[in-house]
Amino acid sequence: MSKATNSEGNVQPADSTTTGRSAWTPRWIALGLLPLVLLAGVLALIVITDAGLGDRTTPPIEELNVQRVTLPEPGRIVLDVVNDGPDPITIAQVLVDDAYWSHEIDGDRTLGRLESTTITIPYPWVEGEAHAIALVSGTGVVFDAEVPVALESPKTDSGTFARFALIGFYVGVIPVALGLLWYPFMRRLGDTGMHFILALTIGLLVFLAVDMFGEAQETALAVPHAFEGPLLVPIVALLTFLLLMTISSRKPDQPPHGLGLAYRIALGIGLHNLGEGLAIGTAFALGEVALGVFLILGFTLHNVTEGVGIAAPIVHERPALSNFVWLALLAGGPAILGVWIGAFVFSPLWATVFLAIGIGAIAQVIVEVGRIIVRGAERRDKPALDWSTMGGITAGIAIMYATALVVAA
């Protein structure tokens, strides 16, 4: 046995469990795994014996979630569904406009937990009209879906991809680039003016984070209940925030780098614009063309102010012109991807995850901009939270709120 000397010079045996080598013997590894093996056995016993309750006489719990309804061509309706309940469910019949209708199911009619399938209905839908769809399970439970306005869904061809990319470019890249044009004007501002602009940036980002949280919670309601969509939003946002804080961690006396912070702001705004693109693409996929055009106009106006927030950290630097191009693409480009996803392959689950990631990214950027404000206040020997800071944050929130009213009107 090894020995150690204490502070009084006495020799004592060293604890073998702290040496590192003897701690991970096969015996100790087996003891560490034993509770997990026993837990797995208990869980298996519960499943096999139905928790000891015997044969269940109550009806099965059936939940069928309609994820997407598309009209790929005249005379055909396609539904993507998933079994959202704990028990298997059998799709027995399909009704369209209160009439039973023939249909085809991709695979087995009986779906296990979280299994999905595609239902194709050869139905002569009428352009511009609404159609009600009902799916009937083997036990008689009815699950409703609808086509609010019957219009042929966007086709996945090169022409449609290009048109939707142009929409995303209008909504995301162009307004952000216009906002970045304020950069020369911002360079002429003094310390007090820049303090206000940085506070304004925080206000813009706070509004975007809160707005994204509302969007994510609304989208999460369409996520299969088994995934706990509403709970997923704060969890993913928190993990994203902690991950980014860990990646960008630095010593307290080292301020965040201006250009690097500008790129992180652009990334957070880009994830927000991804959500805006999803809304536009989904509107077009559902045939709500008027709503889609209205969203384009509103989001374009709304996003112009985002360029100010991106440019704020670099007013004391002279980055190459190429950086402004990349910043505009990083902040606005995801709107193009969002339009594509919303129009062609929208998934409530992944939309919720992306929005939650955006919330965490924006929260981390708010902390970084706050650090710049604090360090600037220390240099001027003034409090970080003064009337200039309060005014900037309030102005940022007010500007975003006012432009958001255009979209919500």
C-alpha cells in the first residue's frame, strides 16, 4: 500500500480509490453498471406485465396528428400523418366533405407509436374552395383536417425554387443590406451616440427573442405531443445559449471582438429570419397567396432596422467590404432557406427546434453587447444603466414593435 505524509510529518496510507489507476477496475465498473442493468430489468417487467394490472379492458388511447396537407396536382390530396398516441392506431376510413372516399395508404394501415405514413386521396378538389377531411380509426375515433383554400401546392422544380429564393432575398438580404448602409453615418457618432446605438441594438434583439419565443410556442402546438414541443423550446434555447457562451468564453478583462460580435449578431438575426421565411413559405403552400404577399411587405420593412444592430459593434473598425456582404448574407440568407422549407417540406418539430436555437443565439448576443456597454461606461466613469441606455433599449423595442404592427395588421 502506498503511503503519504501529512502536514505534521506523519506517514499515512494513501487512499487507493483516489489514485486514479485502481479506481476503474472491472469490479468497480460492474458495480457502477449494476443499477442501470437492474433498472432496465424493472422497466422491461413493467412493459411485459402492463405494470401488473393484467389485461387492460379500457379502450386504447388514440391520437393521430396530421402534419401536412398538400395538393400536388388536380384531383389528388396528400396527407402526412403520425401516430401521436401511446397505443397503435388503425386508419379505417377517410371522409372528404362528409362523404366516404377511396384512398391509398403508404404501407400498413396500423401505425405504432410515432410511426408515420402518407395518405393519398383521389378527390376532385375545386380551386379556391375549402375542403374538410376526416380520418376515422378502427375504433371510430375521428381526426379532422382541412384545406382552407384549395390551390395546387408549389412544385419542386427549378423555376419554383428560383422564385421562392427571390422572395427570401427580398425579405432577408435586401433589407439587412439597406440597414448596413447606415454604417458610415454611425461612424461619426461620439461615445454618447454609440452608447445609445448599442443600447438600441439590445432593444432590437430583446424584441426579436421575445417574438421568436411566441412563434416557437405557436409552432410547437403542431408538434406531436410525444415530443413535448412547448417544453422543447426553453430547453433548446437554454442549451444553445450555454453552448455559445462556452465557445465564446474569455477572460473578464478581454472585451468581445467587434467583427466577431457582428457576425454572431448576424447569425442570431439569420435564425430569426429563417422563421419569417417559414411563415411565408407555409402561407404559399396553403394557398394563402394574399397573406404571403402581405408578409413579404411587412417583413421587408421590419428587417431594415436589423442592419443597424449588426453594424453597431464595428463602427470603430474598418472591415473589408466583403465582410458587409457576408454579414448581409448570414443575416438575410436564412430567409431563403425558410421559404423553401415552409413551401416544400415544412416540419413543425424542426421548425420549433430552429426557432429555439435562434432564441438562445440572440440571448447570447445580448450578453455580449451588454459587455461592450459596461466596458464603455467604465472608461467614461459613468454607470452602465443610465438614461441613454434606457432610452436606446426602449427605442429599439418601440421601433421593432411599430414595424411588426405592419405584419400583424
